[in-house]
Amino acid sequence: MPLGSVLFAFVVGALILVVTGANPLDAYSGLLCGGLGLGCTQGENPALELSNTIVFTIPLITTGVAVALPFRAGLFNIGAEGQMLAGAVACTAIGIKFADLPTIVLLPMVLLGGMAAGALWAGIAGVLKATVGAHEVVTTIMLNYVAQWLIRFLIVGGPLELTSGTSKSHPIGAGARLATLLPSDNTLTVFGLPASVYRVHVGLFIALAAAAVFAFLLWRTSFGYEIRAVGQSQKAARYAGVSVRRTIILTMLIAGAFSGLAGAIQISGIDHNLTDKYFSDTTGFDAIAVALLGLGSATGIVLAALLFGALHSGGAIMQSDAGISSNLVLVLQALILFSIAANFIGAIRRGLPFGRGVTPTLPTELPPAAGLMSEAAAPPPEKT
Amino acid sequence: MGHKRLRFLGVVAAAMVFSLACGGTSGGGTPAKTYKIGLVTDIGGLNDKSFNHLADVGLEKAKTDFKVQGDVKESKSGDDYIPNLTDFAQKKYDLVIGVGFLMQEAVGTVSGQFPNIHFAIIDGAGTDSKGNDLKHPNVVSLYFKEQDAGAMVGAMAGWLEKNGKAKKNQHTIGAVGGISIPPVNHYIAGYKWAAKMEDPMIHVLVGYSNNFTDPAKCSGVAQSQINQGADVLFQVAGGCGLGVLQSAGKAGVYSVGVDADQKDADPSVIASALKKVDVATYTAIQNVVNNQFQGGALTFSIANEGAGYSVDNFDLPADLKTELDKIQSQIKSGALTPPADIPA
Amino acid sequence: MSALGDILHLLLTANLWQAALAAAVLLLLPALGGVISERSGVVNIAMEGMMLTGAFFSVVADLAWHNPWLATLVAIIAGGLMATIHAVVSIQFRADQIVSGIAINIFAAGLTVFLINRIYGLQDVGHVGPTEGLPYIDVHGLDQIPFFGQVLFNQNVVVYIALIVLVATHIILFRTRLGLRIRAVGEHPQAADTAGLNVFAVRYSAVITSGLLSGLSGAFLAIGISNTFVPNMTDGRGYIALAAMIFGKWTPFGAFIACLIFGVGQAVYDNNSIIHVSPYLLSMLPYILTLVVLAGVVGRSTPPAADGLPYVPGSE
């Protein structure tokens, strides 16, 4: 079914290309080359393209998990972006302040600091949801913007700015940095290019571990059971003795920690300083598509993150090779979202394109969050 | 649309005649090789109505003049700078151009990995994470003295105020910047400095829209300055600043465009401060084609016609013309040096 | 603090309120659209995308036909079409309305720049001439009223339209049978269906209306206040409109007051050439205020009961 959604998006995308006078084959072969290093015709280095895709994939996995976990509890975390930014800020601040500490101390500090900041950011939304019933979609959108402006405040003339007019922070200490898989060496040649161009870093394993933790937490722990119970029905969960309020807050805290980790990994593994690029970053929004497409399973999320990482990486190649604006990638991403959410493929397969006659069940692929809004609107749970 | 394009190229071409006398034998000999030029925009993209767009104009011009294959990558986020630069570099492009000072560190990194590939960067250098110029010999920095261009339009505004030739003549003018960052503040520094030089009584309002893409935000700041009595408004905010020009037009006061000649943006535009990113891009390409690439820095200023001003929807009084020519030649000779930081 | 005194002084000037009202109207139109859509039970966070689409097509149409009214119509229709996608996906296909809304916003951001590239090549989008934008209208006579004349009667034509839409939305929602139907569908769709209302038709109309209003706001932004299209020029206004809708507790006048508060904040910031305010902290303010409202500090903010729930005929 997710494959169907992706296929649907590419077919409609091809139609848009044809209508606007572009050749879909050129566009998609550019995406394929830039994304997966396959079928390159204009001298691209497949290993490099794949390496770039993986670099883009790493934060998508971790933030994807941060969206998928609350989904299971019937919560829609649109705030992965803001939580990630909070994590990036904390990681940078700690990495600068304690720049001289050795790796063994500093690296855990920046990563855990990032997780704590992300958890705090998400926790605000969780507490507001659990206590006064404020809808987490709205609160997390607001918190995203607050985080964005916080970054501008900090690095444009603010306390973290390197020197006046640089619009970026000091670099974090060497001990706060995640190692790359290949030595960051300009003289060593790997696959015909200097080893340092392959930026894949240890964060990949942390991200994969995060996905594994997500699966374990959700399916192998009693807390995971509580999350799923709350997601299925808050009422039933309450009868079963689950504290809905506690579950909501804890779920958001954990989700925020995942997002915060993503931000910390980006700073620690790739950027080493906070720059204005985080102001216009969209990883946390892409994560929503990743979580939906991955059907909330760890493997699914990793594969979906890989797809979106590949699209991101492929867009630039498509533009320089085929002359087609890389904004097409956004269009494709939106189409994938429409398709998953509306389950077009399922509707077509059932031969019932329009709603009235469709059997009254929600598409099974949708996370339970689809039905959450009624309870969101209801008075807050557990009046005690 | 077509004729506008041509007219624009005409302006560019005119600038070339003046500025590229040093170019040497660009027409001489027929280079058998097709030069591959890669342009990487910053997140503003090609339609930013500012320097990314101008860089592309320079590339297009080079494509018509030389045997050049020009390819563009628009960066969708800051994460794209390194992959985009690296892809061009590993394809052995003859010149890889990064647009904008946000790309400094990325250019520093990639130029170190590909010492045999030539890089150019607009508004910056190839730096390390502490902002130090790595001085890689394969990188040419293309800097601009925005303050030179700002000074010319500032002198114009100051003269109009002093001689009562503006609309309200309350000795008040304004400047609307995007964000308070160096490339913006250099313009404003020259503008304020020169306006004060012309009219010591002048009051220069400096505001920021905190934005580069939303004209309504700049329009609000402009309106506030107009309410304070400003009757010449200088926009230094890219696409956002179009709102300044528009607001000035509605209020019946003068406005000044930035980067490119913005005479078409609104009838209120009496002049534009030019930062010839197109000329710089073209020059960098031309140097590569002529095998004259040199690492280091090229600074584009009034002295080499890489910065300047255009008189737009306005009949320049002869006295003012004389005054501007005088200031321009003094800046050119070094007798006058507009400051890079906004004077008090 | 003298800055505070300066701000208070500013708040007494007509100039400030004139600017604040214009800024508020940019938010008000999508916010009213949100109110109508959510009152009918369809969550709408897609105002941003609808507005951006409207802005883009108003400029494309105005450049082609040199007629701001026709261009505005095109913008309204473009906004409406985006809303129709949202309606089909979330009403007909019963998709998650938030996912659909996010998809619309991403779609609009990508499509507009993609289309610039296809339509104008690598050239810039052109400028709309001064006589080809949406006009500013002084209401002669009324604009002479001290203070209020400048604030209320010296504005862009869209401001007047928006104020009329505001009053009309309030009357329709709370004083007419149509409004009763919309609210019934948003609160108790099953009951409304039983009572013979066509839930789908009401929801479709409400969602599409939100697109029309957002499209109009986009036209105001692009060919009223500006005279061209800049990628991403809506700059998050759709989301601030969403905040205003919640802040205003899903009522038209509540949303208007919220928009006005945000508009005043923007107008105060616009004076940063004379009063120095941290732009970043000020930019956070609408969002923090909304969080405070949501936290219940200013009373509960409760959405319509069936807001966000796809309606499945025959279900309970």
C-alpha cells in the first residue's frame, strides 16, 4: 500500500511535468541518480550520491520516530521541527561552553542535552494537552515558530554569535563531534574522491538504534501497550486502568527526546555550529510524511526516511542535469501525503472512488491518530 | 518579458565595456574546449529578485559570449550547500560558483577537498568553522563595496533634501534593511554617510523588516518612515524591499532600488544602488575561460565599475549630476572612502 | 523605560492603527475561512498554502491581462481549487484532515516555484504596474473624521471587503438557518444528517469558502500591498491566521480581535527605525500569546465537537 502511494505520486507528478512541457523521464532519471546513485549519465559519483542520501536520511529516521510514536497514542506531533531545533540549540550551547572536555564526557553531554531540550519542548505541548486539553497540533505549530525565532535571536547579534555579523555560532569543541565512518581526510582517495566528501557519520547507527528502541518500546514494554491503548480509545484505556494523562505527557517527552537527538546529531555529526540554515530547516515536517509512509513500524520508517532522503538528494541532480526545478520534490512529497492520507489506491481498488458507499471503516493504514480529534475536543481526561 | 530581458542585458553589456578592459584577448583565438560552469544558489533561489538572480544573469551572459555550459543548482536548504558544490567539483567543472556569504564554510570545506577545481564565492571567502579565511589558492572571493553604491544614492538623497528638491523636504530620509547583517549594513553605511555629507541637518532613519521575502513586512517599515517625514526611501531587503518601493509610490515620495536596476519595479524609483553580481560572476567565468584564474579576492567597487548607481525614473538636475560625478571620481581616486559600518 | 513610553505614544496615533488594520486584514481573511471550515467540522491548517497559491496566480493573471479585478477573481478561484483538493481528500476520502492540510501547504510551496520556473524560465516574475494593482480608496467625507477617518476610510479596497465579510460571516454563522446548519454539522453531524441536512454539501461549501477567502488574502498581499510574487511571500501568515482563529475561540469577531492584536504587534515593530525592539523576541509574541490562551489563562478555547472527524454516514 505505501508503494502504491509512492507510485501514485510519481504518476501524478509525471502528469504535471508533461502538462508543463517537461520530460518526466529526464526528471525521474535525475532523481534516481541523485538519490540512489543509479543510472547516472553525467559523471555523477554513485558512492557520493548514496552517501549524501544517507546523510539526509539520518535526521529523518530520528524525527520520523518522534512523529510515529505519538501517532500510536493518538497524538499528532507536528512539532518535531521545533523539538529538533531545541535539541540543536542545546547541543551547540553545551558544545561551546564545555569545548575543552574530552569526547568521552562531552559527546554524551551534548547528545543527552539535545534530547533533554527536545523533550522539554515537546513536554510543553504534552502537559497542555493532558491538563487543559489544548490541541497538540496547534501548540506544536506555535512551538515550532518560537524555536525558529529563538535561533535567529541567538545567532544574529545574540549570545551565541561567533563574531558580529557572522550569523552563526561558535563551533562546538572537538570532543562534541561525532566521527565520520571514513576518515575525514582530503588526501586519502576512496571511490575516486577524497575520503572526506563522504560525510556519513556514526549518527547513522544512533538513528538506527533509535528506530529499534522505538519498536521495542512500542511492542515489548507495558508502556508501549499503554500508548497503543490510549491511541485506540482513551475511554477504554481509562477503564483498563491506564493513566491517559501520564501516558500523553510521557509519550510527548519521549518523542521530543528523539527529535532533540536528531538536532544534536546534526550539529554534532555534520555542522559543528548553529547557522541560519536551521531557521528554514524542514526536516521535522518531512518527518510527518516519513512516519505516515512508514506505517509506524521501525523498518518502515527507516525505508521511508531513505526515500525522502533520496528525493532530497536527487532534486539537486535533477535540476542541474535535466533543468527541472528541484521544487518538484516538494510537489511529489505533497502528493505522497495526499495519497497515503486519502488511501486513493485502496479506494480505486475497491472500485468505489467516492465516499458515500464506502464501508464505514477508517483505512487500516492510517495511524489511530486519524480519529483523535473528537477526544481532543472533549474535556480533558481524568478530572482528578 | 522578452524586451525587458534584453534591456537588462543591455545594461549589463554597457557595464562590461567599462569594467572589463583588463579582460584582454577574450575574442582572440577560438577555444576548442567547452567550459563547464556550475552555479549554486543559496536558499533564496533563482527568483529571489536579488543576488542569486543576478549571478544567474551573469552566467547567462557568459553562455552567450563564450563556449560555456552553465548548470545551476538551487539549494533548498542549508544542508544542500556542500552536496551541491561537491557534485559540480567532482564532475570536474571548470568553475564552481557559490552565491552568498551563508556558503562560506561549505566553500572552504569543498575547495580543500578538490584543490584542482576552481571556486568562486560571492560576498565571502572559503572559511573554516571559526570564520577564518582558509586562503585556498583555488578559491576566488568576489567581494563588493556595497558602501560605494550606497554612498552614491545617499549623496543623491542628501542633495535633494538640502536643496529642497525632494517631496516633503523635512531633512529626513529612510533606509529599510532586511536583517542586520554585513552585506545589508554596508549599503546603509554608505547611504547614511554620504547623505550626512551632503546635508548635515539630515536625519536618516534605519529600520529592518526582519525578512527578505515578504514585501508586506517591508511595506510596513517604509510606511512608518514615511509617517516620520522621510521622503527618500532606500530598500536593502531583496524581494521584501519591493514593498518599500511600492509604499513610496503610493505615498508620493521617492524610493531607491538595490542590487539591480529596479526602475521597472515602481515609478517612484529615482535611482538604484548597483551591486553588479552579474559582472562579478561574468568576470570570474571570463578569467577561467581566458586561463587567468587567480586565487584570492576580487573586490568590486566604484573604482572598477563593479558597484555604482543608476538614475531611474527621474530627471537628474545638472547641479546634482555634477555633484554626483565629483563624488564618484573622489571615491574612485580614493579621496573619499565610504565607511563599511553604519556611522552614528 | 522610554521605549515603553514611545510605544504608548505610538498607540495613540492614527498611522499605527491604519497600518495595524491593514496587517490584520491579511490575517483576517484566512482566519475567517478557518472559522467557517472548522465550524462545519473540517480542520483546516491549509490556509497558508491556499493564500500562497492565490498570491501566485493573482500575479500571473495580472501580468497576462492587466486587470486587477480579473486577477483577484483568478486568485480567489485558485485558492478555492486548493481548498477543493482539501475537501475531496478529507471529506470524500475521509483522510486525516491535518495530513491533508500539511500536504496542501507543501504542495503550494513547491508548485508555485516550480511553475515560475516553467512559465518564466530563469527570468524573474515581472512587476504589476501601479494602476494594475488593487486600489486604495479614500472614502471622501468619511476620511475627514479625526483619527477614525484615516484608520477606517483610507485603506485598500480589500480591507473594506474583509470588514464586510467579517460582519457577514458573523451574521450568517449565528443569525441564519445556514449558519445553524453549518454549526450543526460541525457539532453533531449524525444528528444533522438525521434531520435531513446534507453533511457533505455543507462541509464542501465551508471548506471551499475558506479557500476563496484565503485566495483573496493572497491577492491582497501580492497585487495590493506588493506588486509582484516572491517565493514564500506569505511567510507563515496562514499559520498565524490559524492561531488567531483559536485565539478568537472559533468566532469571527474573536478572530478579528486576535488578528488586530497581531496586527498592532507588527505595526509597532514596523517603527523599529525609531523605537528599538528585538525583532526576534517580538516575532515570537503571537505564538507565545496563543500558547498562553491555549493554556487556559484567558479561559477555555474549545473547538467544535466534531472538528476534524470525517463524517461516515450511518455511523454513530
